[in-house]
Amino acid sequence: MSIEFDTDQQARQFTSRQFPGQSRESGIAGWLIRRGIVKDDAGAKPILIAIVVINFAIAASVIYFFVF
């Protein structure tokens, strides 16, 4: 007795459903694209880097003023 698995059907079952006009990006980059703030993933990268830098500056200032 042998068991055969249809791996193609299983792979299709777990892929996300993509609707026409929907961006493939997820997270904050996808949100920026859906809102029309940026056009593509390459345009979202500088904004995301700026957000990270601002967050580090805020964290450093909080640590400086409340710990030292």
C-alpha cells in the first residue's frame, strides 16, 4: 500500500489570495502604498528608515532623561 500526496494542491491551499490591484507588500510598506503616500516598495524604504531613526532618537532621549 502506498500513499501519494498532491503537493501542488497543498501548496496552492496555503498561498495567500491576491486580488487584482492589491499590492503584495505587507505591513507598514503596504499600508503606505495603499494610502497613496508612496508608489512602490522602493519609495517606502526611506520613510521606514526615517521612522526607525526617529524611534531610536526617542528611545535614547527617554533613557537619557529618566535613567541618567
